[in-house]
Amino acid sequence: MARRHFLAIPTALAVAVATASAQTQDPGKATAAAPRTDYALTNVRIVVSPGKVIEKGTVLTRDGRIAAVGATVQIPAGVTQMDLTGHTVYAGLIDAATSIGLPSPSRALPATANAAAGPAAGRGGGGGAGGRGVPLGRGATPAAPVVLPEIDAGAEAADMFAPTDDQLKAFRAGGVTTVGLVFDGGLFPGRVGAALTGTRGGAPLALRAAAGQDVAFGTKRGGVYPGTGIGAVAYIRQAFLDAQYEARLDKAFKAGIPGARPSNDPMRRAMMPAATNEMSSWFVASTERQIVRVGEIAKELGLKGPVVVGSQEGWRVIANLKAAGATAVVSLQWPSADSITGREFLAVGSGKTGTAPAATAAETKEVHGNAAALAKAGIPVALASYGGESGLTFRDRIRMTIEAGMSPDDALRASTVTPAAVLGVSAAVGTIEVGKLANFVIVSGNDLFAATNPIKHVFIEGRIY
Amino acid sequence: MDTHMRILSGIFRAVALTALPAALVAQDVAIKNATVITITRGDIPNATVLVRGGKITAVGANVAIPAGVRTIDGTGKFVMPGIIDAHSHAALENGINEGAESVTPEVQVQLKNDDPVIYRALAGGVTAALLLHGSANTIGGQARVIKMRWGQSADSMYFKGAFRIVKFALGENVTRASSAAPADERRFPMTRMGVEFTVRYWFTKAKEYDQEWKEYRDGVKANPNLIMPRRDLRLEALTDILHGDLKVHSHSYRGDEILMLIRVADELGFKIHTFQHVLEGYKVADEIAKHGAMASTFADMWAYKVEAYDAIPYNMALMTQRGVVVSVNSDSDERIRRLYQEAGIGVRYGNMAVNEALKMVTLNPARQLGVDKMVGSIETGKDGDIAVFSAHPFAPEAMVEYTIVDGKVLFERAEANTLRKVAEKTPGGQY
């Protein structure tokens, strides 16, 4: 497992972000790190943020950050000038959620780290995870610690992000300079993080840990509770409740209230920030019924502003998403229009043929227009390649999203500003503003999402790719 | 009111009407000239049933049908309340059994609202069902009571006002008697003794939990520093059972295990609301009635496992005679389409009165699901949940021609000539 590496980013994020250590993502190449070049991108059209454009200006970078942006910028000596006449520079795109480069949620865990992992751990004698304990079990010998895959709430995706060079290259080719890291399934597979997609000079990739608590309705656990999707819901609710209880104990303990004794249960401790709304909960939920379920759970447990990762049938449950105050991280891996919930209603019923008619172009457009519909309804939308095998097509899929009805500004916001906000990295990325990382995507012409405008350069942390 | 005003007011009403959801407008329907099997008030020949706004507003021989209401000619047909299945696992997803633990009342089944089995149930006149957790656990998960509102979202199919119901199970399924797995890979309990212990053990814990919360609630007024106890969803569900807020439907077969559960429930202070399967119920009907429990059974299924050897088709009639409220259920995506025939078996075996037998798929299951105030008979004020048969439902040639839920015609045989295709595309489907 890779050691954690973090960039120093502004103090607003200091709580969540540690300063980079001397170690690098690829120790073998560490010494080969070239000194950074500072750039002046001149005569370029600058899309500072969605809707805010400088038709012709200069972007100056220094030490990997944006030093100046404007129509007229004093260019210091020793800076490499790039005349980008006829080109447009955008903030590097942010793919709000990917599992690429992350281990499986079903990874085996060290037994010691997990002996107590699970909401039922504090149940006391006879409880166990609900009946496997001593009084109901197999005599007095304590059972060996059970390895519980899919549950590792304290793990950081940012620690584990280990993509191949080719995977990173594909992201960059899709215009992506920052990715949100969300595990592929599980129950509590770890925490959401953010990382950059550069590789040069052994720069660290991880940008932020603890961006959110990853929750999914697994499960492939078979004979271990919860072993089914119905059990998963109960387990998830109990895990949040246990962490809320832990928070009550913690608070009381600190206040010196007699009898308050917090536990040292790693699961409960790990879940506390999310359970008390200090950290957002990211639920992986794509279908109508899953999204409704997220709303129910959030309401029951008082979880504010849940993030719904996938949201593929989000347009069918807009009211539920709104009521939950949810942010939709919308996967652009669209499901087939033939497989949408309720498709059977077209096939089966009075006067129906028994076979659903093949999806029409309009129905496919409705599926592709999911993000557009959600944005139109006022739900914060962040676009993602979640579920896809490569970041390569990210820009193309955003174009298709625009074709399906999303305004170009909304699409840009959903692939820069909003994902930066929901990942808690707004201070570092998402717009072309002084102090932020010099993450850019530069295209010929004036439209990042036009198929005919090839990507000329991608900058990450001031390095050119 | 002058003419202008009337016209204006008429326009206003028309606008207001079109602004209403289309569904509301479509919830008016009438069936005329039919034999109406009311269940509670006998059969009425040549009668009309009028449904407006989803509710039955009139039943009888002389009912005027307002203009514009869709009217079905019921000449020669029989109208009965929508059939209710008190035991089904149809249209569930993400697992029927959370079987890794022996006690899981914190779990709840999940409805797959677009499963075609719902439409097939409509084709059999079924308008509501109890979707239960499986029988792998001594105390299983919570159920869903649904109306067969085919075409609606999952949450709008839930039957509002129905009981919260949890599944218990006894006997061979729980002990995994037929499991091929070696004993050390099977979870506790593996014997009937263990099942009894499990119930007693967990309810004892639940009482302690209940007491802990009671002490907190009583004490926190005087001492605001008291820390709110840990909420345990499992024990909370069990305390709900103790308080009567969560009704127990227990899978059972043998007389001895039924008596065991009654004894344990009496001892611990909770009620068994309904015994499911209850194939030896005829042996212990008095005890079931005395406990206040109801029974939902199969008509004539037996000998499919050791504990089902003493089942007899007279079970329904015998339990009814001893004062038990009996329903006959499907527990099957196939039988759910012909529950009315299952009910008829009570007439053949045990000489049940015809309407007493029909009660077993209407009013009695409605009572078991806690919805008898709303459905289960054809009475003014009840929901417009209705099945229209081509002949008396016990006649061999009888077929369901219309199934109406909340006044909406959701199944219409004349248009639904494709059930075979529906069945073909459903795994294991039969039509």
C-alpha cells in the first residue's frame, strides 16, 4: 500500500491534509525530479470559471500554482512563454468519482484491525454480530477474529490510490486532472479522497483524504452478517447509530459527566465524523429504489447533504434527492434505456405485448439527460466516470451530456467547481484563480467540449503533459 | 347566479379538474348487473358497485351511475373484493433471507415494484399481499404489506395503515434440518430446543433494553446529564413486538412447536398475531384461538418435508370451526394467481360455507394484515379493490376478467392476451 502523500494546500484544508513527505509515489524516480518550470500562457482565451471568461489574456504559473491571471499580466524574467493564440485554457476537469486505482472493497483485512469492526461489536456478551457470540455459539472458546471484507470505515482511498501510468494517462487524455476516489461497492469500504492525475517528477498524487464516508449497499459477504442487500441496510443504519452513540459518550466524557466512557472501537471511532455531519456521507446508489433508500436513511439518521454516487436514475426521483439536500455525483456510464426501472411497465399490463418496445432515441436521450435534468431542478451535480474502466472518454461523455440538454456552463460547473466543492478541494482546484494549483486543460478553439477541438496540453500542478 | 357566472364557474371547475393529477380522475368505475359477493352482507344479485375517487361509494340493486363514469357490464359476472395473499415472497429483491444470523428483526424486505409477478397476481384477482422475509431465522426480518399498484413506484405501493409485521420461524427451516452442510458450519440453533432458547434469550435481552430506555426517559427529566443509551435496532424491534407495535407472523408446522411458541410468548408477554403455514393447526386450534392468534395456511400441500406429514386438507375448516380466523395463502409466485381456487378446497374438505371459504382470501387475510377497515369486503367506504370474475370464483371455468385497485382497472383480460409472454420472460414463470 502506498504511503500517504499530500500537497501543501491552503490552510482552509489543513485539517484534512498533511504536508507531503519527502517520499514520492515512485521512489525509484524521486531523484530524477526535474526542477519546475514556470510558465506564462499568453494570448489565450481564459475560462476562469463557468461563465467568467477573459477573451485574451495571460495565465502565469509559479511553483506549480497560479501566480497571476488577467488580460494584462507582467511576465517576470525566466518564465517559459507559450503563445496560445487561438486556444482556450480551462481549469483541469475533475472526475468526481472513480474506483480506478483502488483496491476491491472485498479486500481481506488484517484480522487484528477488524476483530471488533462492526456495528454490533458493542452488544456485549451474547451479541457478537448478533448471535455468533458465546452464549448462543460454540462453547466458551472465543472465536477467531472474523475477517469482514467490505467494512473498513477508517481506510483512506487517498492512501490506497495506486493507478498505473496508463490509467493516469487516460484520465489526462480525457481532460481530467483531479479525480474523486470512491470505492466500487462494499458496505463501508473506506473514505473518499481526491487525487491528481499527474505522474512527472514523482509528485505525490493524493490531494485530500477524509473527503467523505463511502457507503454502499454491498454485499458479497455470503454467510457473514450482513450477507444480503436487505441486511446491508440494517447494518448501515446501525453503524451510523453506533457512531452517534459514541459521539454522545465522547462529548459527555469530555464534559466530565460521570459514567461516560467512550469505547475504542475502531469502526465506531471511524464513523463518528460522518455520523455527526462533520464529514459528508457518500452513498453509492444508482437506481430509483436505491436513491429513495438513501433519502430514507439520511432522514432517519439526520445525515445532512448526502452525496449520491452514481445517481443514474436520478431524474426519476428528483423530489427525493431535493428533500435529502443531496448532491448528485452523476455517473456518465449511462445504463441502457432498456434496463431502467419501470421499463417492465411498458411490457406488461393491459394492452401490452409482453415485450417492452426497444428504447427510442428519445428515451436514450432521457437517460443521457439525467445530469441535465438534475441540474435544471437545482440539485448540485458533479459528473463522474464512476463505474467506467477508463477516464479516457470523460470529455466526450460530457459533450454527450450537453447534447442531451445540459447547458455548457452547467456541464463545466459539474466537472470543475461542484466536484471541487463536494470533495473539499475548492481551495486548490476547480477554477483558474491565483493561489490554486496550475491544473489546466488547453484546447484549440473556444470550446473544451467540441469534438473537433483537440486537447493541446494538460497541466497538472504546473507541469505540462 | 346568472348565466355568465355559471359559465365562468363551470370553466373554473373544468380548469381545476384538469389541474388535478390524472390518476385521481381515473379512480371512478362502476360494475353493473353483476352478482356482488360482499363477504360481509351476503351476495346481492343484479347489483351495482360504484367506486368514486378510489373508494366504494355505493353497493346495491338501485344505484345510479353518474355520467362519465366508466361502467363495466357485469351481466352474468361475479364481483368480489380484491383477493389478499397473506404470505408471499413475490417481487422482492436483494435477498429474502438475511440468514447469517438467527435473529434479524432489524432487517426489512425490499420491494421490486416492476417485477411482472405483480401483474400476474392481478390476473388472479389479487390486489394486496403480505411480502414476508424468509424462514431461515428464528426471528427473521420485517415484511411489507403492499397493494398491487402495478406501474407505481415502490414506496407508493406500500399499503398505508397496515400492520408492521415481522417473520418468526420454527422447525426444520430454522434448524437447517435438510442442510447438507456439516454441523460446525451451520449456525445456531440446530435443534428445536435451540429455537425455543433463542426466542427466550432474545426477548429477555429486549426487556432489559426496554428497561434501560425507560430508566433513561424517566431519569433524564431530573438529570439532564444522563446519556441517551445506545439504540440497538435489533432489540428495538423486539421491544416493538413486546409493546404490540410490531406483529408476529410465525412460520410453523407442528402442533408441539406451536404450543411451545404460545407458551414462550405468554411467558415473555408478547402475542403471536398469526401462525403461518400452521399445517398441524387443527390439532391445537383451541390453543391458537385462546392465545388470540390467527392462522394462514395452505389448502392442501403436505408431505413435502418431514414436519409436513401430518397436514390435512381439512385444516382450514377445522381451525375455522374452533374459532380461529383462517386465511389461505400462496407462498408461491404461481399459486398467487389462483388463490380463489385454493379457498374453494375448504368447501370440498370440511364443508365450509361458500362465503366462509371466500373470507379466507379476503376479509380474514385483511385482518391478519391489519387492513380490514379498508379492504376485504365490498362495503361503502372501503377501498375500490375489486375482482370481477366470469363466473362464481369457485366454478371451475371462472376466470378473472377485471382487477381493480383503488378504482383503477389494472388488469383487463380482454386486453391482456399476453400472459404467456409475461410468464416466459419471468424466470421460473408459469402462467
